[in-house]
Amino acid sequence: MNASTGTPLPATTSRAVVDLDAIAHNAHVLAAVGGVPWMAIVKADAYGHGIGQVSTTCLRAGATWLGVAQLAEALRLRARLDHVGIARPSRNPDSVPTSTRPRLLCWLLPVLTPDQAAAPGSPLRAALAADLDLSVSTRTQLDAIVAAARAELADSPDAAAAPARIHLKADTGMSRGGSTPADLPALAAAAKAAEQDGTIAVVGLWSHLSRADEPACGSTEKHLSRFLAAERVVTEAGLEPRVRHLAATAGLLWHPDTRLDLVRIGIGLYGLSPDPAVATSTALDLRPAMRLEAPLTQVKCIPAGQAVSYGGTWRAPTDRWLGLVPLGYADGIPRAASNGGPVAVNGLRAAIVGRVCMDQVVIDLGPATTPEGAPLDPPAAPGDTAVLWGAPDDAVTPTADDWAEVCSTINYEIVTRLGERVPRVFTGRDAARIPASPDQETPA
């Protein structure tokens, strides 16, 4: 118990502090650049930042759509929005979503046969009951959704159910999800037949850009050309998708022609650049929203030559002060950060030495003696806060970009892989105003 406040002390040994004001700021900056309605991409627990609080903040900042990848996460998000009193969108297919009645798109669905999809309690029927917009790339997916929609409509004689809202996805060069140019005509024809049946409404056409973070490579222009060709195929089949969306953060920043009717803002929301080599977060006026920190649990002195951590991959060059940080690869710290991951503590830029362990890392706090052999005091003590990454407010605090460089990866991975053992603590004006959620998220 904290003697001064009377509040219980946390049992956890680390925390990710998420600045909701930074997220709102980033949203306003990017929405102003996009100039069209925008979807907040909050998949993967909002890139590790906490889907509930981030989603609500984005809606306050003007988002009219929310996007997640997996159906299970979409269903949890819908329950969260219901819990905090955010109204569901109108079931009129022609209605325009708003920040108070947003739409929610999901694009990774379980593979089901039509019979499985139509069964009571099936995941697709749950998706339709939750008023989700669903992506379709293949005839198999379409057939399953049509079967689920028919079952929902048959079980709702009072007309409470509505046609399934579908976004057809075209593969424009990513070679990942999406219908190929060869398959799209048949898919569009089948979708038109289902729409005439009253089972579905094709409300969107979309795709992904594979190299939008390389503004001069020419790939995005080819994607756009293929997308417009896919749009012609769909309209020639008699479909009229109301919402065309192609650009994510990199597209909306560096390829204005791809903004179309809606932009999907993902990594930029969290204050990170899609490619710091093209433009840094600072240059884009984006504020990194997450600070990962933990108290040092131990500080010790080791002699010159002493090995550190598993495998002894680092040895002390002199007598050294070491600090123990209670974060490891079970929390999402990349093992690739062994012998290099930057950490700030007490105004000192330190680094991980030795291998990253499951629950802990060791950092080098510097020499324990002068060159002449006189002892030096430790520069930090147990309980001092170690910051692994955060906003670049000073020359010492590492950023997610710094970590990505050390680990030969991208900033997306650094923040997104952070595990559930690390509680998210929220700061900012929205932190206290947003109603409590059923999960572990807490305001500071």
C-alpha cells in the first residue's frame, strides 16, 4: 500500500505508458493531410498500445471507421464499444458512418463451409449480429458469408437483421490477400447475384499497397492502375461500392492519388513513421505515444572479464556496474536486441549486454573504477526507472526506431510485439474521461 495515497502498489514490474493526447494529435495531423474520412487501424491490440482506450480516443479525434484484422478481435472490440456506450452504425447500407456511430471492418475470417457458417452460433453469424463490415477475397469466403446472412435473415422475421456488408478486396500487386485479376470477374458476378437476393450489400472495394513507403519506386502507381481496373470490373458486374480505400499511412502521406474515399491510418497514429529513412516522426510532426519502462531490480558490480547472461556472449572490459531490468522476450523484447538494445536510466544511455532472457535483461551502467583503480559510485540504484523506448524528448531516451535499427526490423514490430504481461497505463485528457473497460487497461 502506498502510504501517501492509500492506493495498492502494483504487483507488476514494468509498464507501457501510452499517451492518448499524442495519439489524438497524430490523428489530427494525418487526417488533415488525408483530407477524406479515415479509418483508425487498431488491429493487434492497437499495435500493442491497447485497443479499447485507443479506439475511443480515435473516435473522439474524428475517426468514423475502425479496422482490425482478426474476427475474434473485432468481436471483442464491438463488445468494448457497446460497453462504453458507443452506438452501432445504422443498418441502412446507404448511411454514412460518424464518430458517434462508427463502422468496424474486419478482414481475416475463419474458413467455414456454408453449412458451418449457417449453423447457430457460428463465428460469421456472430460477426453479422455484431454489425461488422467483412472483407471478401474469394468465392469460398463469399459463399460462407452468404450462407450466414441467409440464416440470420431467416431467423429474424421482424427484419432486425440486415444484409451482410461486404468489402471486395482486389489483389493489386501485394500477392497476399485479395482476388486476382483472373478471379475477380467471377467473384463480382457472384456478389452481384447475392446482392440481388438481398443477402449482402457490396459497400466497399479495397486493396493494400506493398511499397508505399518507397515514394519513388513506381510500385504504388502500378497498384493504383490495377485498382482502377478492378473497379471497372466490379462496376461492369453491376455493383456500386460506395467506399474505395487503398492508402494506409504511407499512401496518404506520399501518394495523394491513392487517398480515394477513405484512408486507413495505422502506424502513424502511434507516432511512428512508416519509413524513418524517408521522413522521421519529428519531420512528420508525429509524437510517439508509447514509453516502455521498468524499475531496476538490482544493481551490482562485476570484475573485468566476467561473462554476462546465457552463453557468455559479453564480457566486462573493466570492472563494471550492471543493472537488471525485469523485461525479456516473454514480454516482447526481441532477442535480437542482445548485446545492443538501448536503455536510458538516470540521464545515462546504457545498452543491453549479453543475451536477452525470457524475463530479464542486463544493462551496462559503466565502469566501477577509474582508470587508476579508484572505486566509482553506481550511477543508478534499484528502483530507478529504466526506459527502453519512448518519445525523443531528450538526447538520451531511445525510440522504437532506435530499437528497430538495432534489431534489423521495423518500428511496427517493436511496439506491436509487446506482451500482455506488461500493463498499459494511459495518460492524457482522455485517460480519465473514458469509461472503465472490462480488460486490464488503467489510467495513470
